[in-house]
Amino acid sequence: MIDPLRSRLSESNAAASIRYDRSRVTPGIVHLGLGAFHRAHMAAYIDDLLGADPNWGIIGASLKRPDTRDALAPQDFLYTLVMRGGSETRYRIVGALLDILHAGSHRRNLLRWMTDPAIRIVSLTVTEKGYCHDPATGRLSFDHPDIIHDLAAPDNPVSAPGLVARALDLRRAAGIVPFTVLSCDNLPENGRTTAAIVTEFAARRDEKLARHIEADVAFPSTMVDRIVPATTEEDRTSVAEATGRYDAWPVVTEPFTQWVIEDRFTAQRPSFETVGVELVADVRPHELKKLRMLNGSHSMLAYLGYLAGFEFISDTVADPAFRDLAHTFMTSEVMETLPPNIGDLAAYRDALLDRFANPALKHRTWQIAMDGSQKLPQRLLGTIRDRLRLGLPISRGALAVAAWMRYVSGIDETGRAIDVRDPLSARLRAIARSGGSPDNLVDGFLKVHEVFDTPLAQAPDFRTALIDHLESLVHLGAAQTVRSLAL
Ligand code: CS2
């Protein structure tokens, strides 16, 4: 048993595991949104390049909760990254984070860092809902409480768009080159979307700032990929047992990692190419492929798997009917909608199914099912819209959307409550409760304009497919519905 107080991970007991002199590392990046994903993805790439170029350390900021700072401050902001493959587990200590601020209590300090000339990149993993936008249109949502707050008090921002706009304003006033804004969230065209949101925010206060952002600030789009389930108590215990050091917040991930970035930076950038990042002129084909193939089938498996009683994605795809569904969905519905010349899609699909099947990754269906209202448009609805336009069948994609409708109703197939986490959960539950027949339910959900734009909401083939699937999910249940498709 490791004593958390006496054997806590720290610079003094982990120095030998870090491959560079951490005392020489200086901040070059402010990162907003310090969840497990960032710590397993971007921070690991940065960690790889600090030996050659120590000027790119990361100052992290959590926008909502102080818990990451509370956990990592006593261990010098170090943490263990655990890579679990099928047969092998590897441990590594990441030292790229130099400090963690909690935006709520350290806002001045955070803005001071964001205006420091040494900071040349402000990156974000604030999740889809952190952009305070309308997912169906990509536009800033002016009735979002955080945006209302930040427009009234722009020098005391609480939202990501408000913080970025404020820092860019302060830099402009001080004559400091703007930083590059690097969105690393699973949004469609995440750079362009972020640029539009921040510019819209700024324009409400100051036209000149909006024009400066449009003309002078780079927002490269990125495609990010690494599966990173939430850390569990068992992970903490197994890390302590394997490494002999107690880590209050290790991060567990898979061996696979990918990062594709558009090579457009306002100021300098690290030599990303030396650590395996792909730099391209246009990330859109890569991003479309990843969002529709990986995230689309992830969400499909999450809703149907949860309803069928599977706790983890690996259990879900261990059932041949579910694996077959995801395989067929990608092959016959998604692949045809993707641009040509983006590699061997069948091989990509097979590799994804193998990654989903990794039994060492305990990725809960419930975790992926979260925030569906923010995820559906880019993961599933784009594919459906493209296929409807071409007059092609949409059966499996529509089944995934119907499963979301069934899931957000908040009661599972055994009559137990589902803990639905979604910014729109209250509205979604009210639609489900007002209920009645599948026709009424589908019509109610299709009116949620943040998710379904008008042409899609009014597409008769889509509506009919949703009603048929919802009927089957309600009467037969998810497992039988999926099995009947496999016949
Ligand atoms: C997942 C993603 O939680 C989710 O919604 O689909 O986080 C997924 O694991 C990553 O995008 C993989 O790169």
C-alpha cells in the first residue's frame, strides 16, 4: 500500500523519468480546459519537444472547477500518463504543465499570462459546450448565461470566447503580437468556428477589435485523436502499485495518438513536425473523416450500447451485432460521404474497431453519451444530410439519432433513471415527458433547432426513419433492434 503523503509524485522523486531539464522550461502556451484529453494529447506532444526547445511550457487553466489544480499543485504539476494497449501497459511522467490556474479564482493572473509576449499560443479543449454556440449553425449563442455575463463585464470574463477576446484586446492595446488560437475540440472546422465565435463576441462590444481579430489573428483548424476515458479510483491504485508513487490524478489512454494542424500561426510555433504532428494546408478532409467515422460510430455505440445494458464501449463491440452495426454504418453510410484521397478508409475503419475493442480501456458508454445535443450535428447529422441530398438510404445513422432520443428521455429499459448530462437536458426531458406516440416524440425532438436545422427537421425520409427506429427501440429494446438489423 503506497502512502499518498510520503510517496506522492513530485519533482524530487520523478526527475529521473523526465528526459529534459525542467528548470529550463519557460511558458509559451496558455491552455484553456485542462481535462484528461489535453493531458494525454497536446501536453504529451509538447513534453516530447521540450528537450529540443524549452520555450513551450504550458500554463493550464480550468474554467469551471479547481479540482485539477488542487490535485496536481502538491505534485509540482507532474502526472503519470498510462498507455494501455492490448497486452502492454506503459507509464510516463509528463512535465509540460508548469502551473495550473483556476479561472474563477485566478482570473487576473490568467489574463496576465495570456497577455505576456512569451505566450504565443492559446489552445483550447473546453469541450463542445464550452464554445457557448449553437451547434446546428456554429454561431455564438447570445442568450447563453456566460455570454450575457461576459458582454456586460468584458474585463472579467468567465467564458472561453470572452477570455480569448479580452486577452486579444489587451495585447492589441499594448502593441503585443496576437497569439495563435488553437482549438483542439471535436468541432467541425474548429479553427474557423472558433474565429467566428470570438469575432461575433468582440463585434458586440467593439467593431475595431472584431476587425483586428479577423485580419490579424490566426485560428488554424486541427484534427485531434486519442481515446481518453475518465480516470477512476482503480486507475489511481494501479498506478501507485506499478510506479511506487502516489499520483492524485493520473491519465489513462491508448497507445494511438494523432494530431493534424493547419500550418497558419500568427506568431511562432513549436517544431511540431519533429514530434509526429502532421502539418497541412487544409485539415477539413481529415477532420470530416475522424468526426464522422470515429466520433459518429462512438456516439452510435454509446447510446445503443448504454440502452442495451453495456457499461463500456469494449463490451459493446464485443457483441458481434453491435460491432457489425458500426462496421456497416461506416462502410455503407459514412465512407461514401467522405472526400476522395484521404487514405485507405477500410483500413481506417478496421483500426477504429480494434481501438474500440481495447479491453484495457474502460471507456464508459455513459461518458460518451454526454452532451449529445452538442455532438450530434458534426458526428451524425452531417452524414445524414449529405446522404439525403444524394437520395441515399440513412437507416443506420437515423437509428443512432433515434437512440439518442430514447436515451435523453431519462428512463432506461429496466425503468431506472438515466443520469443524462447535457446543457439542454431539462428541455429534452420535457419533450420526452410530453410524450405520447413515437411520431409525437420525434416531432418534439425535431423542433430543437440547436440540434436540427430546418431543412433536416423537415426532411420526410428522416422523420419516417426516426419514427420507425424509435418504435422499435421502445417496443423491442436496443439489443433486439440492433440484432434484427444484423439479420
Ligand atoms: C468521444 C471522444 O467522449 C466522446 O464523445 O467520442 O472523446 C473520443 O474518444 C475522442 O474524440 C477520440 O479522439
